[in-house]
Amino acid sequence: MSQSEKFYRDDLDLLKGFAIIAVVLYHMGISSCGYLGVDVFFAINGFLIMPKVIREVADGRFRYLSFLEKRVVRLLPLLLLASACSLLVGYWGMLPDDYENLSSSVVASNFFSNNILAAITTADYWDIVNDYKALMHTWYIGILFEFYLLFPLVVMLVKGLASRCGFSFDRAVSLTVIGLAVASFACYLNPAASVGDRFYLLHYRFFELAAGGLAGMWLSHRQGRLLDCRWLSGMALILLLLVINSGLTAVPKMVLLPLSVGLTVLLLLSANNRSRLFIALIQTEVLCLLGRMSYSLFIWHQPVLAFYRYFVSGELSPVFVLVFLVAVVVLSYLSYRWVEQKVKVGLSTRIVTSVAFCLINAAALGIYLHAGVVRDIPELDVSMDSVHRNMHGEYVDRIYAYDRDFPASNGRLNVLVVGNSFARDWANILLESAMADRINLSYFFQDKVLLFDKQHLERVSQADYIFIHNWKHAVPDNVWASLKPSAEVWGIGTKSFGESNGIFYKNRHRPDYFQQTVRIKPYFIRLNNEMKAEWHDKYIDLLTPALVGNDGEVAIFSPDKKFISQDTRHLTKGGAQFYAHKLDFNPIFPQ
């Protein structure tokens, strides 16, 4: 192998090209397992970084701050550019809660910690809400930089301890990496770990970086001699492409990730340039170019997708797909040529990056502290003069204050509401209605599984009405057994107001703005009908009152020009008042 081949492998560009294509297709909703492309990147990063750090620490040439500066210069300028563009687009048309969330993501991303923010707030990478977040994908960069931050410190610590104890540094650092990798893999396999933690936090992901790193360390002991097996390279590549694009239906999801890492490591160790398949693919040059542009492609594809979904449609039309692919490739090529390749470590880069970092994060922090409000929005009762964070969340969550026992007999009906935020919406409807002065309201949170302890069963036994957001068959037997004879149990239905209010708010200057409607997905109509069939006449139908015409469309604004829902899921105060006036309470609470 020539000296140049030791330091540059175009087969790795090819792998990165396939990986970024998988990631982009996944975020477009085309590839079911494309997210595994990120795991290919993790293994490649470990392969490139770990042996270099260990070698330089061993030789006494490693400079920690210099290493970090190179990584920052590699990652941050493009992040700052994407952050600035996202804030500008958001200023034009995002609603306050969404703009507030974007601003927090900007700050977290620029501090390489959006993975931690996501673990705390979103928790679930597969939540559909992530489709509308322009910077949600920067969790990957957070994990990567935390690896850059911590791994050299571990290696330097190992060198110091090995020197004091008279151990071989090579053996000590190899055992340390293996031990940390095993511990990380055990964390990943831990069934008690949450989906969010397993996906977003470094110690659940380190084994992927370590797998690539150990491959690189093993090759360094072999003086870079790769495994020469042409058919194995070709078969491993084909299998990897199957895994990261469509998955293997017979393989459990938990196994697909380590399988994709294992296949990547096998390819990292192999002389792929001797494989006919690799040679043919590399000679096309397009995939290798995409691999070299992979960071720019990674940065830009999600903001473009998220803003299209937020402002235009959650459905990606064939025309949009074509325009999107061309636009993202062109934009990424420009940023690759004029940002990635041009920005180098130096005084001018330090000054420009520092100034941009301060200005962009200061703007984002100001937006965040002002709750994302940049203009008056009467349809949400939002004013620039009266702003505080979590305004809309507070309204839904005010019902938590009603998590209390019923008072002594006072002539009012005892009403118990059970469930998640949809149940709290129903409680708000009651409090906005004429029934507010006739009831004692009590609430407690339950989600998918209904569990009633002794205290809750005591409330059940005192309730005249119980409203539950769940299926009737999910209500435990001890609830039915605890009811007083005259009590009634009702089911609270589902509701939906589209997927993004940005689609409607962008039309705020149109004369028909308040007449806008949205056709909801058939799933919600089907779910509503199934729940109604199970609860029969004891069902709170929240979907039908919002329907306009017979085409499955729902109103977005109430007659007094208020958003019915601020996030397409939960009710605003105006939305609760809309239902309070729209619903007929007589069949529920006979006079």
C-alpha cells in the first residue's frame, strides 16, 4: 500500500456517501432504517480519531486545546450559519412556542449540547414533532463533540497512571477502551434505559465510536495492512446497505444498530479498493463527492425539510422531493466549497467565529427569554407587552392544581377527570362552560395504563361523574366496583387540528385567513369512531364539533378569530371556550 493510501481512503468517502443518503431518506420518510447511517458515521469517526489521539499522546505531541480548536473550526462555522438562517426564517413566520423551541435548539446546538436538550425535552427521537424542528438532528454533533472533549482526557489520564505504575501504555489504553466499550454496550442493552437516553447520550453511544477506534488501533499494530478479501468487502457493503436503508424485517430493532456498526467495522478493516463493486462505485465519483460533502448535507437537509413541513405541508409531493434534492445538494456543495474547505484555524477565523457565536446566541437567548414572541398575535391572545414563557402550556397544565380530594358535601356535582393532557383539555372545557359553578373538579394524571391506588379509588367512590381519556376496556375492574350506583363513567375522545399551525399562520395577511380549514388524517376519524363505538352514548366526541362540511375538514379558528389549538393537539383558552359553547351539556349533565 502506498503512503498516500495510508492517509486517505476514498472507500471511506463512499461509505459516508451511502450513510448520508440513508439519513436524508430517513428524514424524508422514505427509508425506514436510514437513521442507522448516523451509526456508520460514529464508527468512522472513532476509526479516524482514536488512533491519532492515542499515537500523539504516546509520543508526547498531543495538544489538547489545539485538538479541540481544530474540531470546533471543523464543526461550528456551518452550525452557526445554519442557526442564523433558521432564526431568520423563524422570525418571518413561526408561532411563539415553536420559535422559542427553535431558539433554545440554536443555543444548545452551538454549545454542542443539543443531544442533552433533546434527552431532557423531547426524549423520543421518533416523535413526529421532531419532523418540524430545524435543528433536531444536531444531537449527533453534540455526542461527537463530547467524545472529542472527554476521550483525550481519558487517554492522558491512562498514560499518567500507566507511567506511575510501570504498565505498558499501549496495553493499558487498549484495555481501557475495551472496558469502556463493554460498559457502554451494556448500557445500550439495559432494558431499563429510556429510549431518549439510549439515543441521545454519549455513554450509550460510546461503544460505536470505540468499535471504529479499536479497528483503527488494530490496523496501526499491523502497519496499516488491511484484510484482503474481495468478496467479503462486496458482501459486507451490500448487507450494510440493506440494513441502513430498509432494515431486515427478521432482525429485532435493538440488533440492527450493533449490526450496522459491526458491518462498518468490517469494511474499515478491509482492502475495499480491491473489490470490483467498490471500484465500480468509486469510479462514478458522485457517491464519493457526497461523502466528502456529508457534513454540509447533514447540516442543511433537515432545516429545509422542517421548514417545508412547518409552512407548506407534512406530505412531500414528488415535485418537492425533486426540488428538495437538487436544492440541498447545490446548497451543500456551496457550503462545502466556501465554508468547510475555506475556513482554517487562524486569527481571522477565531475573530469571525467568536463574533458570530456571540451575536447569534445572544439573539437566540433573547428570543427564548421573550418566549418566542416577536409580534402581537391576537388570535393566540399574545401581546409583546405581556409575555412570559410557557404561556400556552400553563393553560393546559393548570388542571394539575385540581389533583385533590373532593370537598365536603356542598350541593355540587363531584366530577373526576382522569388521563393525560387531552383529559386536561376536557377539564378546561368544563371550567370555561356554564357547568363551572355546578361542579367540584378533581383530576389525576394517567397515561396509557390506568392504575388506581387507594386514594384514587376513594375519589372514584365519591364521584358523580368520571371522565377518562382512554378505551373503555382499559378501565380496571376495581374502578367499576368502587362506583356509587348513580355514578356515570364517560370516555373522552381524541382530536386533531392538522400537523402544523405554521401552514395557516403564514397566510395571516390573506383576507380568508380566519376561514382556513384542514383535512385531518383518516386515522383520527377512524380512531374517534372506534372509541365512540366502544363507549356508546357515554362518549365526549371532540372531533365532530370542529368538523366543517362532510370532507373530514376541521376549523382552525373559532368564530371569535382565535386559534382553537396552538400546537394542533391541545386547546387554547379560546379553543376551550369554543367547545364550551359548541357542546350540548344537557345529555351529559341533565338538569
